[in-house]
Amino acid sequence: MPAKRSNSIRDQDSAAERWSRLYVDVRSSYGRASIQSALLLNGGASVALLAFLGNLAIAQQTRGLTSNFVTFKESLMCFGLGVMLAASSNVVAFLIQIVSIAHPKDAEGRTGRRLRLAGIGMVVASLLLFATGMTVAANALGNLIGALEVTAQRQIEPQGSSGGLSPPPSRQHRAADG
């Protein structure tokens, strides 16, 4: 009976190996699509943010808007790191191909699993950095819009007379009056 058991284990291993080889192409196509998506999302967000900041800087110079662009730095860093990680995962995919050609058994063994997990982790981290960058950019944009609204309100109200709706005098002015 032990001989039959070892044969069935070999049959299961060979079936698992055949199953794994059958889906290598499917796995690699999903991997390529994931890497391309992460590159496109983070790269596109970086370019869009840079274009937006460029237009905002021009508006600041021509219209005299006062705002702080430093708050967008963190989101640009997130997008840049996301691009770097997604591009680096291409290197990991290349290493997986090298290992599968040079050492086919290692490609499905521990080495291949480790490389695949590293590549998947890099793409997931890239997508998380995109989400973080979008959140930070949205908060910075909200703060910028609030500051621009305050600036626009100040420009609309004539100085000195605001129809009785002027803010109360500050403490410094009260101390000087009293």
C-alpha cells in the first residue's frame, strides 16, 4: 500500500505542476496589466498635478493670488514613489522570467514565490500610494479653494465701508482706543 500512496502523491504533484504551468500565461498577463495600471494612474496623476500647479502659479503671478503650494508636495511625492515602485516591479517580472528560463523548477518553487510576492507587494504599494496621494491632493485643493474664497471676498468688499457688516475691531485696536 505505501507504494500506491507515493504514486498518488507524485500524481498530485505532477497535476499541480501542470496546473501551475497552464496558468503561467494568465498570471503574467494579469501581472502586466496591474503594473501598467499602477504606472498609468501614478504617472498620469503626477503629470496632471504638475500641469495644475503650473497653471496656478501663472494665475498667482498675473492676478496677484496668494496661496501656498507646499501642501501639494506630499501628494506629488506619493505619485512619484508609486511610479518608481510600479516601474521597479517590471524588474522583478524580468527576474521571474530569467529564473523560469534558467531554472524552471525554482520558478515554481520558493524563489519564484518570493519574487512573485515581492512584485505583487510593489504593485499593491504603488496603488496604495496613488490612493494616499489623491487623498492628500484633495485635502490640499480644499484648503486652496478655501483660501481663494477668502481672498476673493476681501477683494469684493470695499475697504473702509462694508455696509455695516465689518468685523469687530481687534483687541489691539480696542487697547489703543481705551
